[in-house]
Amino acid sequence: MSQFSYTTDAWGALGRKPADRSKALAALARKLGAKLISLHYTMGDGDGVALTEARDDKTAMAVHGQGDARGSEGGWGSRVLRAQGLIRMDRRSACYF
């Protein structure tokens, strides 16, 4: 899972020419041997998150790094979630429901 932020210029370009950015990112991911699972826009510290399935962190960051080099994104950060960590999170959150 990677979090991204758009630059002010990128937001301006998105406003002038709205488009489904997930299609271009999915094509880029496929070219690098990865798969874009989903792309979501958020409120808060970042502008969105991309869930990418890749063989390793280096490949996942290559997808996002090339997206950044094309001028669409202002910056990326990566957080790797592995199955064991998700199981622990699920157990902790179960007590809140």
C-alpha cells in the first residue's frame, strides 16, 4: 500500500483535464510485472493510496516512482502490509465492534 500526494500543479492539471488515473497506473504496473489492485483518494495527510501487488518492495516503488517521474504525483511513501500484521490488526479491531 502506498500513499501519495499531488503537487499544486498536478491538482490544477487534474481539474483542467479530469481522467481516470487508475488506468494509466494499472498499465504501468503490468509493464513492470505488478498489479494495481485499487486506487483511492483520501482526505488528510496524503491525497490518496494505491494498493499494488508486486513481487517485492523494489518493484512496487518502481511503479510509483515512474508514475511520479511522469509528473502526475507529488510524492510517494510505502507501507508494506503482510498477512501476519493484518491478522494482528484484525484481532485488535475485533474488540471495538
